[in-house]
Amino acid sequence: MTESLSSTLRAVVNPYIPSALISSEHLEQISATVQHLPASITTFFGYECRLQESSARADFLLCVYPNIGRQILAGEDNLLEENIFSVPSWNLIRSFAQEWANPASLFANKILNMWLEFDIDESSSAIPVPSVFFKPENNAIAPGKDYQWLKQALLVLRGQPLSENIMSCLTDCIEALPSTGYAFQVAAMFSRPTNFLRLCLRNIEPLEIPLYLERVGWKGNQATLKELVNWLSERVNNITLNLDVGDEVLPTIGLECYFSFDSTVYERIESFLDELVEKGLCLPEKRDGLLAYPGLVHQGINAQDWPLYLKWESVFYKKDKISAFWRFLHHIKFVLRPGGKVEVKAYLRVSHSWFSIDDLSQVYKIANRSRDWNLSSSESNESLDSLNQQVPT
């Protein structure tokens, strides 16, 4: 029987997530949502948490890379349950993965990865339908570039061609970018009732964002936008603009805010979250949960419940490495809705890596905010040989 992604979440992620961010009930809901997916489909996934809501609920998203994950979605390894393809959107996802893997495809070498994003709610169907994002090579979708391949990729992913109006609006949004700007991600929002595409745009100077949106005909609240962008530009290191593109640019936009990772990152994030609380944009308990979230768990700490496929890999391919999952705040997103309403969300990342024992101690200290730790401690004194012996043969 194929090991499910839900078993990985329950064993090495759920126990370490503060309940103020995601309750045990909602963690279980997420686990149930991804029970149809094999554990090996991703090494990088995360959660979307709403910072102004008292409800500790979250959505779930995962990254698929061109190696194992793409093969799984394409159906090459028969690791997906056949009944998942009773849902039309999953057939489109499979077709997209197959074409992405085809060297003769127009977009085979244009896409670096794709993301599946699951909106979690109590009415989620037995086989949930994710929205699909894909990340093109840097500058592959930029002003003056030939992106006919994008039309083909979206045709395969959506199962129908874009309308002339949507394609025209999409082209206008790309060509209106500054010379350094490019589309970082493109998404088909299968889980949303409205027919639109999402563009995630990078390398627009923060203070140029309002001018860019004016050029593409955005009809939102410019005063609120300018005030927010001015405030954010002094506090974060990078802002990615999210646009929803239909027959015209839709009024809701997103500003994804990133922090550079250095020795001051935790202090800068804490100060930023404190300001959000003061402005009423984040509940105090959500701030405290975000500050408690970062950390690292490795196979030596949780060997008994460690995902079996990773235990096997440690025996046959990674004998000199130790398996670990790293938790960190990926970014904060500000959603500006019609009327000037601002919503704030946090995106929590979990990524799997292989570390040498020499490297792991330092990584552990960084991930756990410099807590005193070393591999000779009684808590973590398992050698790689003893870990490998726990894999059934």
C-alpha cells in the first residue's frame, strides 16, 4: 500500500504546529484532504493562515517538482488512486503533467515547478479540487518575450482555449510591466467559481505598483493601496503583486511580502507582527503562534514515526545523510478587496532536506532560533547506522 501524504503530516508536522494557527480539528481536515496523494509527491508544502480570524483554520498547498512529483501527477508510477480521475479537473492536471514531461511540448522546458492549492472547508468534497499554479523560468513571461507557449500550457491545463478578452487582458498586463518585471507564477483557479487567471508578478519597485495598476486599468482603491505599499516598502525586503485577470483586471489584488533570511530575520519578523497587532491586522494569539512556529525535526528525534519512504531512501541512497523537515514563515500576504478592505494571511512553509551530521547541528540551531543543541545530547544521540536499522527489510 502506498504511504499517504496525510501520514507524513500527522507524524512529523502536525505535532509542532501551534494550535492558535491551526487547530487539531482543522489539521485533521487537511490530512483527510490529502489522503489520496502519496507522501513522495512533494518535499515542499505549507499552510495558509488568516491572521484576523479567531478560527484556527488553514488551507494547504504543495509544490511539485519535475522529478518524482511530476511523474506521479502524470500517472507514470500508478501511485494516484484511479478514482481521483473521476473528477474532470484531475484529468486536466494529469494531462498538463504529461505534456510538461514531454520533451516535444512547447512548455516542457519553460516550467520549473507547479503548486496545488487546496481550499479547506467543512464542505470539502471527498476528492478535493485544487487550484494549480505553475512557475515559469525567470523572465520567460516578460515584456517583449514570445510566450505563445503560455497559451498552449493554459489550453492543456484548463481544457479549453482562453477567450480573446482574457488573452488580451493577460497580454496587456505582461506588456505593461517595467523592463525588469516578469510573471513569477500563473494559476488556473479551479477551486473558485469565477473564470479568471491569477498572475504573480515580481521585480516591480514597490512605489511603482500603484502606477503599474493604473496602467492596466485596475479599479480598486488607489489611496489605500498607496498608503499600504509605502508602509510595507520600509519594512519588508520584497513585494510580489498578485492580479486576477478576466475580461479585465479584477478589483481584488494581493501583495506578498518576503523577508531576506539573515541573522536578524527573526527580530524583523517579530517587530513586523507586533505592528500588525497594533493596527488590528493580526490577532495577538496568531502573532504568538507565528513566532513559535519555526523549527526543525529530524529522524533522530522521531525515528519511530518517520515516513517509511524516507527511511528506505536513507538506507539505499543517503547513507551519509539524515532526513529533516524545516518549518519557517514563508511570507505574509495582504489582500486588498473592493472598498479598501485589507485582509492579512501568513504562509507557513515546511520543506524536507538531507543533511550531514556536521551540518545538522548548525541548521537545527538556526531553525529553532539558536536553542542550545548538539548531536551528542541524550535526546538525539542516534547514529545514522542505528536509524537505518529501523527500516524493515
